[in-house]
Amino acid sequence: MPKSILIIQGHPDPAPERLCRALASAYREGAKSAGAKVRDIDVAQLDFPILRTEADFHRGPDGAPDAIKRAAADIKWADHLLIIYPLWMGDMPALLKAFFEQTFRPGIALSYGEGFPKPMFKKKSARVAVTMGMPRAAYQLMFGAHGVKALEKSVLGFAGMKPIRESLFGMVQGDEPGKMTRRIDKFRETGAKDAS
């Protein structure tokens, strides 16, 4: 049975020339070539407020804005998520974090009741892809890839997703065109592999 894959484009700049958009497009092509059904969420195109109170968060799915309700339905539909974004100040951009705060609220990603919250995404896997200006090894070794680890453990893993894989693209500014083309081509292969 073909996999259902959701691509969450987390670059807050809607400009089509962003590397995150080229990588997502290649991944989509690879996944479709392997028979996957693919949907997309472009966070930059969504209209939603940031959460400001705990009460807003605990309103659950019924209290979510319409754009978030549609996004949550796509997340529930998917077997696998690709989350792609640029590294900004060591972490994901604020707009993407606001998106996760909205979509991973009670009744969507976690079931709240007595005791510890229960994860609702146990049968889903994910890939986190991040572009950055620094060398990938520096982000991993010197900074512990803390932003990516927080997303993987505190958000995706807490909701039950596994396995969660990483694709980190370092030194993307000033990359020569040939090298960038090879990276994009390889990520197309990654999309096909994740769809299998």
C-alpha cells in the first residue's frame, strides 16, 4: 500500500527561490516516483495567530483556527512527515514553532485525561530537514543540534512518532551550483527511499 506523505514547508519566506523549497520539491518528486501520495502545507501561506495563553492551547481542536484544523487533518492523514526549514538563531523560525504549538494541541497530537498525556501519532514516522549557513558538523558537535533535537524529542517523539530521521544541509550560502544540484538530486532519492 502506498505511503501518505505530508511535506511541511517551514520557511517563513514564501519566495520560490529559497533552497528549502527546491529541496521539498525534489523530495516530493522522489516520493511520488515511488508511489506515495503527497500533500503539502506551506506554513508561510497560512493565516493563524500565535498562542498566547494556556487556556487557548487547551481549547483543543475545536478552538483552533480553520487553517490549523485543515493542517491537523493533513497531519492525521499522513503516515510520514517531512518537516523542512532554515536554521534561524540555532532553531526553527518562530512562525514554524507557532504552527507546531497550534497543531500539536490536546486532542490532535496528545490525548489528555488522567495521568500522563497519551501520544496520538504512534504509527507515524518523520524526517527533519534543516538548511544552515554553518558547517553541519559545527551545529552537531559544538551546539549539540539542540534545536533539531528539541523538535524530534519534545514535539514529534512526545506525540509518538518514530523513527525520526535527519537531513542537515550545512554551508548553504555561497554553495557552488554543481554542489547544490547534487544535494537536491540526492534529496530526491531520499524522498523515494522514505516512500518505500
